[in-house]
Amino acid sequence: MNYDDKLDQAIARLHDEGRYRTFIDIERHNGHFPHATRTRPDGSTQQVTVWCGNDYLGMGQHPVVLDAMHEAIDATGAGSGGTRNISGTTVYHKRLEAELADLHGKESALLFTSAYIANDATLSTLPKLFPGLIIYSDALNHASMIEGVRRNGGAKRIFRHNDVAHLRELLAADDPAAPKLIAFESIYSMDGDFGPIEEICDLADEFGALTYIDEVHAVGMYGPRGAGVAERDRLMHRLDIINGTLAKAFGVMGGYIGASAKMCDAIRSYAPGFIFTTSLPPAVAAGAAASVAFLKCAPELRERHQTQAKILKLRLKGLGLPIIDHGSHIVPVMVGDPVHTKMLSDMLLEDHGIYVQPINYPTVPRGTERLRFTPSPVHGPKEIDALVQAMDGLWSHCALNRAEEAG
């Protein structure tokens, strides 16, 4: 076996399909988001505007977050020192979990190193707690949810995306006495569409199922206090487990679940992804807690965020570009070909100083490749003007089709 040849073949396949991914070396500038400096492979630099970041509200540069992190690192040093069970639990971790439990109106919250780990660890552990558990998972759930469901060794059912009727059929076909859980998202990040939360909760009540919602792309940005779409729709009390992230709107790092005290205690005690993982550094936990607390009282920042997203979508629609608009803050512009998507991304970067990564398979299905823009309160009129003008020119230059709307 020539292992190097096999590696060459695997990488070559990605190049041939036009979906080989490259890292762009950028340094964001504190106090000047979304602007950053890119270092090219030859060592030269270029000033760019980041349009594909998930720091949706610019909290990664907010003084309240930075001050909390500085204070914690000066007080405690860099690392946490171990897993939560051994030496990695600090007052900062406990404070953050209390803030998160309060945010979601739950008895308790449990902190993980990322929302991916939180999904994977929780969903893969639940069948240990509820033998015979059947998990009903939306077809477009995030990879972390898919992995958790796949690894848990229990029964699973995949329902068509946001298809409540199909979910009902699957629930009705199974043993009424079997424990059940429905796993879905509030906002699906690639199309920006919303999950039918209330209808799924109604089915869960009817069939005696638990509910598990991923609010990763909604926490901080929706609801009166930023708890997500479920808070906006006054449905948090009907959801058994809420998953969220600290790495997007909250601007730091980490993931969590919010649930009953018993549920969090059981996951804490049984999930290998929690038990055997070093905890977040105290400074990160401190910054996240400060961000969560601040955004509970910052509805104006959420309003500015939504306004900027609406402006960008309206202007791109005015050019006839094929965008998907489901009313969320995510702005996907459909291209439909991996080579063209990469080419557009490269030209935006090199010629216009606009950084947006191409979104290709396996993140999205083949044939639905796209550019995914994430406007924020720190993207002002100047940045939006530059983006709209660049997209208009490149769409004409590349002779791509224009349409009123893609979905």
C-alpha cells in the first residue's frame, strides 16, 4: 500500500470537483470590525472586509467582553487546568452556566468546548439514559447533530426538512410506548429558514416525545433578551433541551445545553464528550458570561442587525441576484456550481477586498453551491455599497443568470 498515493488521490478529487478548500490568513482588527488584514501566500498584505464571519453582532471586539477576559486572565492565568470533573471548574464556568440557564428560562445549563461537541455528546448519550429511545431528526440538521444521532447506537428516523406531516407519519408508525425525541433547529444556517417550532412541540405533546432544538444561529440575535427564536415565539418552556453556541453572536467560544437540572446532571455524568474534555479557559468563560449578560439588555443591537440584513437582501434582490430570503439574518446568493462559486469568491477577494468563502458540498448539496453573506451591525453603508457594486459587476462579467429570488 502506497499511503502517499492514496492521500494524493483523495486531495486531487477535491481539486477536480472544484471544492478544495484553502485557508485565508486574516487578522481582524479590534475596534475596526469587519475590517481585517489579509496576508497573501507571497507575504504581501491586503486590506479586506470580512463578509462571512459568524461574529454576528461584533461582540468579539466589545469592551465589556474584552475587559472581562483581561480581568480573568490576570486573576487566573491562561488554561483551566483540566476537565470539569478534576480541576477545570471555576467560578467563571459556574457564573456562565447560571447566565445561560437564566437566558433560556431553564433550571440548569451545561457548558461544552463547542456547540458541535454539545450536540454530539448530548445526542449520543441520550439513549444511555432512555433505553430504546427513537430520535426523529430533520434531514437538514447540522453535521454535529447527525453525528451524535449516528453514534448513539439507537433507532433513528429522518423526516423531510421542516415537513411536519412526514414527522407525524413517522411518529405514528412507531411503538407508542417507546421513548422518543425530536431533534431540529430554529434557523438552518445555509438557507436561513426557520424550523416550525410550535408545530413540532404540538406533535411532541401528542406523541409523548422530548424536544431538542439547536438555536446556534439564533442565540443573542432573536427574542427580547437574545435567547433565540423560541424566546421570540414564546415557546422556550415547551422545549426540553436547548443547544446554543458562544462562538457566534456572543463573540467568544464554546457551546452549551440548557435543560432541567436532572437532564444536565445526567448528561454531565454520562457523556464522554464532556467527561474527558478539558474545560474552556476561565478567561473565555468570563468573556462569554459578560457577553450573554450584556446582550440580554441590548435589543437595539439586534434591531440594527436585522436592519442591515434587510437592506442587503433588498439591494441584492434589486439587482436580480438569486438570493434565498426566509426572513432571517443569513443572506445566501445561489451560484449552483463549485468552480464558479470559488471563482467568484477569489475575484471578490483579489479585486475588491471582499472576503466571503464559497460554500460547497458537503456543507450543502451538490448543485446548490453558494456565497453566504452575514451582515452585521458593524457593516455600514460604505461596506454594503462596495459589496453590492462588486456583486453586480462580477455577475455581469461572469455572465451568470439573474433571477428575482431563489427561494
